[in-house]
Amino acid sequence: MPLSTPNFSFQVEARSATTHARTGVFRTPHGDVPTPAFMPVGTRGSIKGVMPREVREAGATMILANTLHLALRPGPEIVRQLGGLHRVMDWPGPILTDSGGYQVFSMADVSKVREDGVTFRSVVDGSAMHLTPERAMEIQCDLGADVIMAFDQLPADPLNHEQVRIATERTHRWLDRCVTRWQQLGGVDRGQALFGIVQGGCFEDLRRESVAAITRHDLVGYAVGGISVGEGREAIREAFAITTPLLPEGKPRYLMGIGTPVDFFDAVAQGADLFDCVTPTRHGRNHQAYTSRGKVNVRNLAWATEAGPLDPECACPACTRYPAGALRHLCTVGEMLGGTLISIHNLYFFHSLLARIREAVAQDRLAELRAEVLPRVEARYKPEPSAP
Amino acid sequence: MPLSTPNFSFQVEARSATTHARTGVFRTPHGDVPTPAFMPVGTRGSIKGVMPREVREAGATMILANTLHLALRPGPEIVRQLGGLHRVMDWPGPILTDSGGYQVFSMADVSKVREDGVTFRSVVDGSAMHLTPERAMEIQCDLGADVIMAFDQLPADPLNHEQVRIATERTHRWLDRCVTRWQQLGGVDRGQALFGIVQGGCFEDLRRESVAAITRHDLVGYAVGGISVGEGREAIREAFAITTPLLPEGKPRYLMGIGTPVDFFDAVAQGADLFDCVTPTRHGRNHQAYTSRGKVNVRNLAWATEAGPLDPECACPACTRYPAGALRHLCTVGEMLGGTLISIHNLYFFHSLLARIREAVAQDRLAELRAEVLPRVEARYKPEPSAP
């Protein structure tokens, strides 16, 4: 049975001559994704606090949901009975589910990792649960996302070569089991594509071995995982830099858990196509805004009397329809709508930045855009105090 | 100086032959309000958790904001500097502000009521504050709503005739002072209309006296206040029934703090035109939905596997875009979007009901609509458990 299919395709459209950056289109049964693309995260079935049409209008094409959270509540069978994740999330576009592996290893109280799978305690009610590669496939088939992810093991100590080797080799065996179970369940003919996840921590030899092992399966796409569990920024950047260019040219490359504006520039230059992170909405709920003038704490007193927009270069409803002082007020008094509006703003900011990155890659001037954008965007900004 | 103006007008369009009910159009500088109309409440500058365009699409034409809350934070001067309440709330349509009187008497720790005004402790930081009829006008002029309310005194014990008499007569003197200060500030030429508030608690003699005293001022509209501070439903209904038909035919009549579907039918039959209440959004945040089949606790397990809509007769995004089971999931796990979607649903329900009431009044069949709608709407509803 084939592992890839005409239901899904990836077309590289433009390539940088000087870096690994490229633009392309990832076609899925629920629509096309111009890449490089950022996927907002709808952990438990919603992009927190934001109506789906606001997410769409911000420029999102594909979103992500977390398998472990949805497997605990409402449960995969219920999602299937309700018509699948596209109906449950009111998202007619492409959706990707992670495998639950990251959440199990980073959040849950893992009691036992064996060759068979992982035993852990539910974050909801503390009950003992068991997750295996086969079960991760079954759950994700029930959830019904377009792209489902293989179940991988994150090493407990990403700087211990022996531990990383054991976890990486187990991840390879688990991918074999994922592929077998997924094919039994219908494989790509279900309209779902399986992505493999490259492991290897921060070790170049293990990363290379992992790329070779994972790409033995001719899957629709590949992800780089096992990152951001405490390695530090430089180690992450290096691991991605090693791994990403080794992945097949003609397949989408997904860097999991990325990120921030500087991460996007790094990752795109390394040849990555897809990213996801909770940053826009988590920061939004905490009233931290990314803007063209720099990072902003919306609750700062300096905004109190600002009748102009939070970001004069932004097309979002928070910036085009509200004085910045009104946003500051809503955030300060704790109105829900404050966090919602800043979340929407951050989504617009991220998706607009990705649109500019795609344009820059097509013109092979990503470095220029980076030099133009990053110094301001990654700095802090607040307005001058207005006259009393 | 005139107290009413061509900036504002009220046109009665249809009258019931059998009750005091009527339909009309209340024209304001920011747009027309077909009456009877329900005004959603944006206490601190936002309809809690709901984007303004969702409020508009639900059918709201006019909204309300609370003077006391906005006077405390961000403060009237800041609202004015930010361009006024229409800009701060992103609501280009008509807005009404209450006077702060209700909040002061019902929420705050009132230390002293004197002829001059009220001394109370701020609900934000406990500091001592003083509110007078003049100050209530100044604050509301800064906020800049289309309709502003006179400052009234709510009696501490609405069932004690002597106490109610003292508060009612003071309210009349306070209205004189409101009118004087408001005219000094520009009056109707500012594009703001002052409504007087009839007091008198549950006593017919005091209600009649209050109507006579308040309507000595030829204001743009009149409100019935001093209700729902513990009198009980029957007393409220009776006080409204006494007062409302006594108010001038050609002016809009606003029943403050109303209500629920049964309240709307009662009040409209008594000749009321405008209402406000936090019901749709407060119940929404608590996951209680008004539906055509009855009141629903969305978190009830009976909804878990319901793939159909929460209310098959509703045109709101929650009902047309989500399986009811998905709404139940979002509410159960505590996703913000759950409360937002149920709030939006309730706003659609209330505004659709008012639209049907307007149509019924025009056809003089309000009693028929009431008999058709209320028995179901005010009952509890949950679906049959689905097959396992």
C-alpha cells in the first residue's frame, strides 16, 4: 500500500540561491497551504479565545490540535461521532494533530517507558493511561486531521548521548509500528497523511542516522522533533541546522514547536516549511503584543491615553478599530475581550510576517528582510508618555 | 434651552388595540433603534467576551455601558481623550450610559447619602468617592454616549413607604440639578439626550407622583427605575404595570435591568420600548443557553455526543457551525471560546425574540406569540440520551 498519495502533494515554487529557503504549496484534502506557513495551536479544540473566522482572516491556512488533550477530553470516539475535528473546531481547512508524544513526555507524570509504549498519569484525573504507537494512530484516525504525526520518544536528558541514542532508535522502531497500524486503518486512502519525526537530540551522528531511518518510509512529510525540552536556543538552532537540509527536497519539512520571529528566519533559511507554536495566543492572553515597532506590554501605563493604534502597520481589528488606550483599558481591568483582541493581533502579526517571508524567499532577499525586521521586532517598545 | 431636539426622535409606528404595546423607531445621532429593543450590557467597555461585530450580527442596535465602572477605570477624562465611548467600545451605533446610581446603591459600600450626593468606597481600591447629580452629568458627557441617565437614589428598603418617599422626592430634586448641569454642559446640542428616571418603589401613590415630577421636564425619554433590589418578581411587575402606561405616549420608555423572555412579554404589553440586562452574556459565560426548545445547561452530559445543533431554529454561529457536542466539550474543559459562543447564541436568541415581538405587536398578536413561545422557552430542556 502506498504511503503517499495524490490527495496530498508538495510543490516547491521558489528556491533561494544562497540559503536552503524555499517557498511552496502543500496541498491537502481540505485545501492548500502556501509555505513557509505558521500553524496556530488549538490545544483542546479551539484557538484559545478566538473565533475561527478571526483566525482565518488573520491569514491562517492550517491549524494544529493536540492529540493527548483531545484523547483525554472529549475522547477520540466522541470527536468521531461529532463528525471529526474539522466539525468540532469549525475549521474547514487543513488540520494537523501531534501524536501525543510530546505532551506525554513534557507534561504528564510518566511512570514507565517500555518498548511497547508509555504508561503515564492522566493530567485530567490522575488515572493510569497507556499510549503506544498503534494507539496513537487509532486516536488520530478517529480525530480525523489531514496530517497525523508518528509517535516518538523524547529523551529524558537530551544532552546524554546514550539516552538520546536509545530514544532515537526506539522512535525508529515505533515509526515502523505506526506505519503498519496506520496502513491497517486505511492509510492515505482515508485522506490522512502520516508524517515521521526525526529524533537525535543535539547529536549530529544521531540526527543523521535518524534522518536515514525515518526517510526509509516514503511518507508525505517529515518533522524535526525532540527539541525544546531544555536544550537552550543555540543547541536547538544547531540541531535544526543539521537536520533540516538532510530531509528530502520534495517533501514538506515541519519544525515542531517553532516559535518566534527570529526562529522563523532561522528555520526558513534552513529549509523548513511548517511551524507551530502557542506563542501568539499565549502571549495575547498575557497582553504581550508583537508589533512592527517591537514587543509591547499592552498594560503599560504609557498606552493609557494613546488614541492611535497599537501598531500603525497592522491590519487587524484590534489595531484598525480600537485606540491603543482602549485595548490597554480592557487588558488592565481583565475583560476577556482584551486577551482575545491581543491574541488576534498577534495572529495577524505572525501570518503577515510569514507572508513577507514567503515574498522575500521568492525574491531571494530573506537576509535583507531579516535585517530590516528583526532588530525592531525583537526589541521592547513603549510609546513616549503623552503630554499631561 | 430646549431639552429635546431633532437629533433625537421617537416615532410610534404600530399600536396594539388590546394592550399598551407599540412598535416604533428611536432615532439617535448614531443610528436608528427599532423598538421594542433589547440593549446588551458592556459593563466596563466590552460586551464580555464577544467581538462587537458578533454583537451587531446578533441583531443589537443599541448597547449600554456602566458609568460607575468606566468612571473608576479608565476614568471619564481618558475615555474622552481616546475619542469617546463609541471609539473605546468599537460601537458606531447608539450607546446609553446609566448614571452610576444603581451601581453605587447596589454594589458599593455607601457610607453617606446626603442631599448633596452620595459618598461611597470605590469597588476597585476602596478609596472614598463622592458622586453628585452634577458629577454624574459631567462624567457621562465625557464618556459621550448618545443617551445619558439622570442620577437617582434607590431606596435602601423598597418596601418602606417613608424611605421610598424620601428617596423618590430627592430623586426629583436631583433631576432638576442634572438638567441644570447638563444644559450648562451643552445639553442636547452636544448630541446627547438625557433620560429622567421615575422612582417610587412599589407604591402606586409615589409612582404616580414621580411620573408627574419627572415628566415636568420635557426630556427625550423616560426610564422606570428603582426596581430589582430585592422586591421580588410580582412587586416588580406591578410597579412597572402602574408606571409605564403613565409615561408620555410620544417618548421612548426604558425599563431598566430587564430581563428575560417572560419579562419582555410583560414589559412590552405595558408599553415599554427599551430594556437592558446582562442575562445573555452572564448566562453565556456560565454555559446556560436560552433556546427555542427551552433553557439548556450546555455542560450537561446529554449533549456530549450530539452531532446536531444546540438549537435547530437558531441562526447564530454556535448553532450553525458547531455540533452541540463540540460546544459542550469547549464549555466542559473551560475553553474561553465556549462561554463566548454561548454568549453569542444568547444574544441571537434575545434579539430574534425581540424581532418576533415587534412583528407580533405590529399584527396585534403579542398574546398569541407569548402563548406560543413562553411555555417552551422558560422550561428546561435536554436531549434524550443518544444510543450507546
